[in-house]
Amino acid sequence: NAGVTQTPKFRVLKTGQSMTLLCAQDMNHEYMYWYRQDPGMGLRLIHYSVGEGTTAKGEVPDGYNVSRLKKQNFLLGLESAAPSQTSVYFCASSYSRGSYEQYFGPGTRLTVT
Amino acid sequence: KQEVTQIPAALSVPEGENLVLNCSFTDSAIYNLQWFRQDPGKGLTSLLLIQSSQREQTSGRLNASLDKSSGRSTLYIAASQPGDSATYLCAVEGGKLIFGQGTELSVKP
């Protein structure tokens, strides 16, 4: 049982390049989330999904797209990377809302030059 | 808009001391409150989840309390150890998980 895994762990992009971050969970969770963590700003929700085939915007969705084609996977895309997207990205999952804990992946450190 | 504040931002204590970390939030309409631990360069590990109907939760040397009416939670760590050194984050869920900025704890041997 691996929990929540993220690939890649590190990435350096040039401004304007695109990339996709992959999140996978093996806990059969319905809900999945993408956050970014920045010094002085804490963790902020980018997008989330309440089930396979669904996505919704979080607090800071601009510049990102997501897809949840399979229940176990949640992809975060950057179509045209900007230096402001330099951050540490965390994926999380939970069984549902309310009484259920969110489980986090180890993070992806992204630098955009 | 929900805002979560954690005080202090950093705390240094000698090994063996009991300590309290504080978390306050502005909107009491929450489903639950979670305390997380984050080690440098790592992800978040859930420590305790308190549902809105509960007053406290305990796990080993950790005890978390919740007072929804005053918008406050505390995380009590008993007999602190150097291995407890990490950043502790609280987060409230009222539809979405809103995080505080964390308290960086250092326990000196």
C-alpha cells in the first residue's frame, strides 16, 4: 500500500514550457486535491476532484489545468509555465469530506526559470 | 472568508518539556480540524483529526482540543523529544481545507 505518490519529485522548466504532474493513490479515495506551498503563503488549493471524471477550481486555479480520467490518478498540467509557478506542489486524497483525513504525497519541487 | 492563524511561528524548547501549539480560525462553520506534521523537504503527515462535534482527540503523547465557539484549537505535546522537531500545521475544513502558516518546533537535546 503506497498511499499517495507523485511524479516527478523535482523538475526545472524554462518560461513557456509545459509539463504534467502525476498523482496516484491506491486507497480507493473519491476525493483528490492539488495544493501549492509557498514561503509566507502556506498551502493553497489549486484544483480538486470529487470523483472520476470531475474537477473543480480551488483558491488559485489560474495557469493550471487538471484531469481525473481514472479514479486513482489526478493530473496537474501547466500549459505555459511562468516563474510565479515556482513552488512545491502537493497532491492529497481523502475518502470523502467532513470526517475523513486527507493523505498527502511527498511533493514535487518545481522551478521555472 | 476563512482565515487560520498559528502562533507562535517558531518555538524552541529543551527536551522533556510539555508544550502547546495554538491555532485560531475566523469562521466556526467547519466540518473538522486537522493537525499535520511536516518535516523539511517532505510531505504532510496527518496527526489528529477532530470532528466539529468533538472537543478533543488523543494519540500517544499528542492531545488536540477544539473550541468551535471561540475559533480555537490547541495541540499539546507531552514530554517533547528531539524527534518531534518539525513544522506543525493546522487546517480547518468547511468545504475546502484551509491551512495556517505553521509553527516550526525545535526540541533541543
